Amino acid sequence: MKKLTFYTNPMSRGRIVRWMLEELGVSYETQVLDYASTMKSAEYLAINPMGKVPAIKHGDVVVTETIAICNYLADVFKDKGLYPQTDEEKASYYRWLFFMAGPFEQAIGIKSLNVELNADQQRSFGCGNPADTFKTLAKAVSGSGYVAGDRFTAADVIVGSYIGFYMQFGMLEKLPEFVAYWERLANRPARIRANEIDDKLLQANC
């Protein structure tokens, strides 16, 4: 098997990738990087020239960007069941992965700056009206299923992590749809394990 190395910091989106890795149950090595030193070292910049985490190295292959990493892992380890299996699942899976990477990230960024977009600006931004972006996501996670259908997939690791994080810090309104969806995910054993690992790393590096 190819060696899988995970580059992270417990105060980063690496927590999302950690959750994904724990869901998969695959063997991996963790390298914890410090923002002020090792993350900007020549060694790590050869992995990610942006000097940011998370990243993974799988054999000789390097993948950066949280959503790309989770999708890559789901694809490579298809036998773990977190990759979509039907065309219907794939359609929703990819739609909401790219929705989070594009419109949602943009809408959250705009909201964090306390900026109000006028009608012309909304046409220029991929998210359009940020409020509409959040309403669209709420509709996607409504009901009792998951974002790609009736099965939990890597898309739920991403969507759930974003919703849980931004609700926790007051940047996303606690709509009933978001709260109910997050409650279906928050107590998954793999997520609890991942949090425990990163919380211990955080305490050790304080």
C-alpha cells in the first residue's frame, strides 16, 4: 500500500480531512505543522507552495485544498463506501461539493466583511445574493437524508463540517434545516475520534 501522509494543524481545516480519514479507517501518518515556522519551510513549500494546510501525500501524489483532498480520498478508497455509486448520487455529490467551494465560501466571505451587495454586484459574484445561497443550502440538507441521497458520503463530511463550524461561531444562522442536519452528523464515531485526536494535539502544542 502507498504511504499516506497528512499535513495539518489542529487549528485549521485539517480537522475536516481528519474526520474524512477516520471515516475511511485507513492507515495514515500525521505531520503537524506550525503556522509561524514549519508551514513556511522549504520542505513544506515543496508540498504546497501556498504554505497552507491541510495537504496529503499519497505515495508520490500530492493533493491540497480540503474539498479536493476529501474527494480524492473517497475516490481512491472507493471500497470504503464514501464515494457516490450511481449517476443520481454523483450529480448531487459533485453539485454540493462545488457549491461549498464556490458560492458558499464566497457568501460567507462577503458576510464576514459586513458587505451588502447591490443588484449589479450580485450579478458579478458567483454566489449572487448571499442570503439566497444560504437558503439554497438549507433546502439541500432538509429532510432526513444526506446531500447526495440516502447514504452518508464524503460530501456530508464537507457540507456538515462547514455548517457545524459556521453555526458554532455565529456566522451562519441556525436554521432548523441546518441544526437537524448537523445533529445527524455530529455524533458519528469517526467525527468524535477525529476531534479527540486534534484536541489532544491542540493541548500538546499550547
